[in-house]
Amino acid sequence: MTHIRSNGYSHHLLLVDEKSDLLESLQTEIIDKGYRTISSNNTREALEQLKKSNFDLVIMDLVNPDETGQEIMQFLQEQRDKIPVIVLSKNYRSALVTDALKRNAFYFLRKPNLDRELVSCIQKALEQRRLQHEYDTIEQRIKQAESMREFMVNYSPDLIYVLNEKGYITFVNDQVETLLNISKQDIVGQHFSELMSDEEHRQHPYVFNERRAEQRKNQRKEIRLRKRLSMRSDGKSTSLSMPFEINAVGIYETCIKSGNAEFKGTYGIARDITDRKQAESLMRFQAYHDLLTGLPNRSLFRDRLSLAISHAKRSSSKVAVMFLDLDRFKFINDTLGHNIGDQLLQSVARRISECLREGDTLSRFGGDEFTLLLPNLKSQNDAQIIARKIISELQQPFHIESQELFVSCSTGISVYPDHGEQIDLLIQNADIAMFHTKSRGKNGFQFFTERMNQSYTNSFTIERDLRSCLEQNELYLEYQPIINIETQHVYALEAYLRWQHPTKGVVKPGEFLEIAQETGIIIDMGIWVVNQVCADLEEWANPVLKIAINFSPQQVEHEDFEHCLMSAVKAHNVSPNQIELEITEQLLLRDHSMIKAKLKRLSRLGFSIAVDDFGTGFSSLSNLHLLPINTIKLDPSFLKHIGEEFNSGDACIVNAISAMATGLNLNLVAEGVETEKQRDYLSKLGCNNMQGYLFQEPVSSEEARNILVAPLYKA
């Protein structure tokens, strides 16, 4: 039977007495004191209550030997030992009472007259119950904290250790086995120096075994510890030095007698920083090396050149700087793709490296350019030997992805102190010498001379002035007529670009067109030429006149090329039929499908297309009939040796080109006709369209306008 008198939380008590009247009286008395109770008058029922409910206190009456509470006390002792028990009995000498007290009963009270004493005893029992619960809770928390600490220490990624005051290891966590491949049993009790080499111990005796306290709490130092690799047959082990970051602090206790802090040992954490060191090493490598070839980059090259110059000053030796530029690399890269180009650069780097001495430095300067540092030279001849060796090695074919590739290099060489004593000057002079090699036919080397510097300075000045020539209206056009010797009339004009420099006078095209192409200025110059030609045609108002304009591959391949042409003819009300686009054979070697599509679109719009300087390139003749070409222009070089003897090699080439033009139904124009013999020879071949100084040299646009009204040539 359950009775509750609730004033908020109340303790839960179990009352056990065989006499129902006494049990009810006892229960009434306890309930009046504000406790929640359950009563039972037999042992079996009481045990069932204990099994299914949680009680704060048990009050038992032990009277009848046949119905003892021994079974209840045994159950409480074995499974509910934290529940206090108050034993009631008339006979304090009863064996049952004695046995209950032996089984940890909290208290014994004699019947009757229990009122005041019982209440006091209940309060004491419940207070003990509360204190026991708090103690158990604290103990449980301590155990959990200890378990968590042990878990955190042993599963920490770092090595955690404790040393005694003499530097011997008294504790180390389980990570010692993972990080250093040493068991805890083998290292505990050993001196900390067993974890490092003798040299490391001498250099850093107080990093691992820190004695200071507060001053070093947040300071970290790096040392190298030994990681065991394997055990040898003699019982010794081989080891590998590994980088660790140590954060250690001294352990001190205050002496009770003196009040002074006494050193008791060291607590420290050692973190494996191998990954961090590798990342830092990779970052340093990337900062000073080219990622494609693995060679030093220009920053590292400059550092080593600086050291080489300093050494040369002390030893009175020489230092050579080579600047190497691969010939035809852009063509290979554009034709076969960047993947092939990258592999070719890697192969070139390896092959050049095999030609060098120990102490030489090859670096990738950028793109297909390399720089080479040769220290400790006795004379220029030492550099010359290496340059010849590199050129010879690069002449051997490269085999990349089933492609057999050939590449050469143009090399320029400057020597310290002959050609300069400063880093930038030596590199610049080697670069100048390299460009001089390219202008001499490539695939070779040249030492720097002051004459080259003057040429380089001129080129730099031209490049600088080119960038303002359009804004300053310094460009103008000249025209050379192309005539038909049968009709003696002008067939067309060819436009030539000229530059009136404000201080140098007229600059020859050969002096600025190549620079314009290298710098990209040629695109804007081409737009100016097209618009000026259309403006002249509009002013001359001759709808049957055609003007030929030369375009470089760079201009034709530009994405705005077609738009530029159409914008010009529309702006000046000129028909596309009056414009002939002169392209080079080199253009036909590039992306054939793209060029073919672009030329066909322009042809459908009305532009005619001519191949200039035909016969000097390497265009595939089998592709000519697939392209919308109207005219081929014979290169002037084939006419130089045409004389009375028509059996020369040049004559054979001219005959072949003429026959091919006839077979393909193409118009043939001969350029550079200067003598009557050349004219007559071409005429007999059926080539009637000619241009050259024999007929008319290039003239200004005003002069061209005046001479169009009459035939230019009379037989």
C-alpha cells in the first residue's frame, strides 16, 4: 500500500512489518513527517518492491524468527548496498538484529517509543544517503575525467612525456610507438638523450629537458629525434632522424619546510613536423624552381650568378652567362599542341644538363628560353667548348609520343668581367648576343660585342617609337603598279607601308616590320593600312582598280581580321572585289582547317587572295587547289640569274611554277622584274602580269593617282 503526502520532492521509504496494525501506525507517523512510503507485511512482497522500485531508505521490523528480514538484508547487501536500513525490534539482543547490523544496517531502534528517535534517525539516514550519492557522483566524475585524460593523452597525435629531475623518462604516451617505433616498456626509465643523436643532444641539451617554468610555456623549439627503423643482428637498431617541435615546461613543487619551489622534472609535448617541413621544402622549391622542368628559375639563377661573380672577383677567374632560345619551338608547339611542347622542353632540359660540369647552373628563364651559368672559367674558349657541345647534342632527334622532332637553339654568351660586372648587364648582353645569332641564321652561338649593343639599342628605340607612330600620323603608303604587258595597262597596285620617322627620316620596312610583329603592333598597323587603302580607292573613284595588301600570318589569324576588312570597305563604300589579300606560304603551314574556312568566307565576300613570294616556303602543292587562291606571285629571287642561258636552276623553277599556275588556272604575277631579258623570258612562258623597277618603282598615293589615267609601259 502506497501513501504520498507531497510537498514537492519527498524521499521514498519502504516499511516492512509483519503486524498490519503496527505497520499502519508506523506508516501514518512517517507520512506525517512528509515522506512518501510503501509498506509491506511479508518478506516476499518486500523483495518484489525492492526489485522494481528505487528507495532511499528501508525501515524493517525484526520480530518473528520464522519471518525474518535476513533474506531482505542479504538482497540489499548484494544488490542495493547503497540503501540505508533502520532495524526495529523489541529485543536488542535478538540474533536477527545482530545479523542485520553485521550486514551494514544503518541503525537499530527498540520498540516502542519510537516517535522522536525514529524521526531523527530517518533524517540522519537520509543525510548519509545524500552524502553517499554525492560522493559516488564525484567519484564517478573523477573516473570519467581520468578515463578521458588517459584517452586524450594516449590518442593524442603528439608525443607527451614526463621527465624526473635527473632527465629520466617517467611517463610517455602510446604515440611513442607510432612516432618513434619504440615501445613504452623500452623507453620508460631511460634518459631522454636516448631519443636523439649525440650531436643533437650536445646542440640542444635543454630543449627536451626544460627546467624553466613560466618563461617557456609558449615557446617552441625544433629538434630531431631518432625513429627506430629495424633491429640489426647485433641487437642494435638503425634509425632515421625526424624533425619534431618541442613545447616543454619545468615541473615545480613548493617545499613545505622552506617554502621554496623545488624542480621535480619536465612535462613536454613533441609534435612530428615532418609533413610541415616537407610542405615548406616544396614551397621553397616552387619559389626557386620551374615546375615543368625542375630547373632553377630566374630568381635562383640570379642568386647563383651573384655568388659566382663574388667568387670570380676573389679568384680572378671568369664567369660566362649563356642565353639559349629554341629555334622553331613555337611552330612545334602550335602545330602539335602544348602537351608535346611541354615534353619537348623537359627533354631539352635533360639533354642540356648532361652537357654541363658539376657546379654549372641551367635555368629556365621563361617559355622556350634557358639561361646557363658557367663559373670558374679560365677563358672564353671554355664557354665555347660547352656551347658547341650543347648545339651538337640538340641536333639529335627527339622522340616524343611517336613523333620525331628536330630542334636547335640560338645562343648568346656574355663573360664576366669582359662584357660587364653586374648581374642584369651580363644577362642582357647574353640576350643581345642571342638575338644576333638568330639574325645570322640561328642554330649557333655568338659572344657579345659592343657593336651588337648598338644594334640592340636601335631596335629598342624603334620599338618605343613604333608605339606612337600611329598617333603621330607618321605612317604613309606607296604604291607600285602591276601591269599587263599585253594590254600595257595597269592590272593592279600593290600597297607598301612606309614610316617617316621624325628624326631618322624614312625607316625601311625591314627595320621595323619584324619588331612590329614581335610586339603585336602589326595588328593596329594592319588596320591602319586597310583603312588608308580603302580611303584612297574611295578618293580615286576607280571601281575597276584592284589594290593588293600584304598580311602576315599573325594578322590573318587574328580574331578581328574579317571584321576589320569588312568595316573598312563599308566605311569607304569600296567593293571587296577591289582588295586582294596577299598572304605568305608560311600561313598555309598552320592550322589548315581554320585558315581554309577563313579564306573561303573572305572569297565568298568578294576578296581575291594571292600567295606572295611563292616558291620560297614549304607549302604543300597538293593543298593549293583546295584553297580559294586566285593568284600566285613569283618571288624575285628566281629572276636574278635569268639571262641568255635559259637552262639555269632558277629558270627550271620558274618554268615549273608557270606550268603549275596554268594547270591550276591561277593568275601568275612576277615580282622584281628589272631587265628586259627577264621580261622577255617571262613573256615567252605566258606570264604577262609583272611588276618591278623596269616598269615603275613605288610612288606616293598622289603620283599613283596621276599615272592611272595613261598606260605605264610602252613596248
